[in-house]
Amino acid sequence: MTINSPCGGSRTKRCYYLACVLTVIGVFFFIIPIFVHDEFYLNILILAAANGVIALAMRAIMNMGTPSFAHGAFVGIGGYASGLGAIKLGLPFWLTAPLAAVVAVMIAVVLGVITLRLRGTYFIIITLSFSEIIRVVLNSTGENIWGGAKGLLNIPPPSVNLFGRAIQFSQNNLAPYYYLIFVILIITLIVMYRTDHSRIGINIRALRFSPNLAQSIGVHLMKWRVIAFAIGCIFAAIAGAFYAHYYVMVDANAFFGVSYIIPVIAWVIVGGRESIVGTLLGAAILTILPQYIKPLREYDQMAFGIILVLFGLLLPQGLASLPVRLSPWWASLRRKEQS
């Protein structure tokens, strides 16, 4: 089976325009810290970008069918692995983030081989149980290693020398953090886009739409489920590593459990899991709105639950499907104006 380039043939012109648009958007976001100096707004953009990485990682898993309720656990595992690498081994962030990804993929492969034979509710229960077990272990043991219930504290911020000049990462200077998560987000987007348009993405989506048919034509179900699960866990762990060095601490209670995973699922569902841009849009909107709408911040779990129900009933394909849904109405309106 031959996989054509996503920009081959008649798509070349469209991909050229898309590349131009993405370049303009990239330049726009790149220059934001030059004009925006308020740390409050930069913090919101940093959180939106980090949550965008986590949402894209969840989308990679949901592309094969069921969301993983261990996703938050892998964010936390990435944070702990990176933090311990920095504190105990003295490694810089540029090495601890890949270390977090390696730890995550090893755990993901083992967990995936055990759990991905199950489907639906059983998979959700097992992954949720895994997350809760890890939370309890981290909170009740290892006080001298990973901090126990207090969490892992005093994680050093990233450090970098650019052309002989030390770039300071601190809560009083968020611009370096902004550029760091901006680069991580761009890398995540590239990997997810190339994955979607490769044999890997085609095989993974086949698992969701028709696993029996996929198996009948030679697609190894377990192999591709584990690959999809591992890809999602890798980027969840990298985002967790960023969060650990951003907040200079990591707490098991922050990422493990249903209270964290429901918003993550909402980011994907609201944006639309069929679309990378839609998923990013969902993560951005549901990260930014609670900062300005107090009820969303105070009753976030209830609000996200209501949002999931409404989108499941009224807009199951998410915000990404709005142009398609509105196009007949828009065409009808144009015809009325012309007549």
C-alpha cells in the first residue's frame, strides 16, 4: 500500500497557502512577548500552549477509539522523571525532558500490552486504576526521594546560554518559558501532522472505524494500539516535564485522577478529535475562558461535564466541524442575497 504525500498532486497549491498561513500565525505568536509584557497574559498563553500539547497527545490515543484515563498519570510521570533527573542527577532540562519521554514510553508499552486488549469501559477502569495506584504510591512513599505527599519541590528552572548570554527562566521573566513551550508545541504539531498523514495514522484510525476489517487485511491490532498509546504518552510526559520546571515543583494530586482527565477529554471533544487545529482550539478556549469567567473556574468539573454533554449531543465533531455545518446555511443566504 502506497501512502501519497499530503501535499502531492493537486494538493500542492493548497498546502503552499496553508504553509504561508501557518508561517504568518507562527510569526505572530513568536513576537507576542515583544509587545505583551504583562506576566498574567503570558502565563495564560503558556498554559494554553502546554495544554495544547497535552490535548494533542490525548487525541493521538483517542484516534484509536477510547480515551485513556491514565493520561494525567503520564503528565505527572514526566514531571517527576524530569524533576528527579534535574535534582538527583544534576541534568539540564534539555536532557531531563527526553529522559521523561523515555521513562513514559517504557511504562506506556508495558501498560499498553496489558490493558489494550480490553476495550471501552474496561479499558477506562484499568487506566483510571493505574493512575490512582501511582498517585497513592507517590503520596505515601519515597519522602526522601520524590517528596511523598509534599511533592517534589525546588526543581531548577531551565537554563540556556545563547551566543554567550545566559537566558534567565523565572516567574518574573516568563518570555523564555513562552518561547520554550512554543517550540515544544511546534514540534508536537509537526509530529502529529506527519503521523496523521502516514501509514501509522491510517492504521491507527482503522482501529477505531473498523478493527475487524483492519485485522482482516493484515493490520496488527495490538501493535498499532500500543504505538498510538505510546505516542500520546510521550508528549504527555514532555508537557509534564515542562510543567515541573515551570512551577519548579510537581505534585501527584495535580495530575492524577478524574478531576484532571475530564477537562483534557473536553479539550479534544470541544475542538474535534478529527482535526489537529480543532483540538488546539478546544484546549486554548477551555484554558483561557476560566481565567475570565468565574463560574467556570469555581465549578470547573460541573462546567466541563455540561460542556461534554452539550457537544456530544449538538456538535459531536467539535468546533472543527462548524465550517462544514454552516456552509449550506451560508450558501443559502448568499443565494437569497443574489436573487
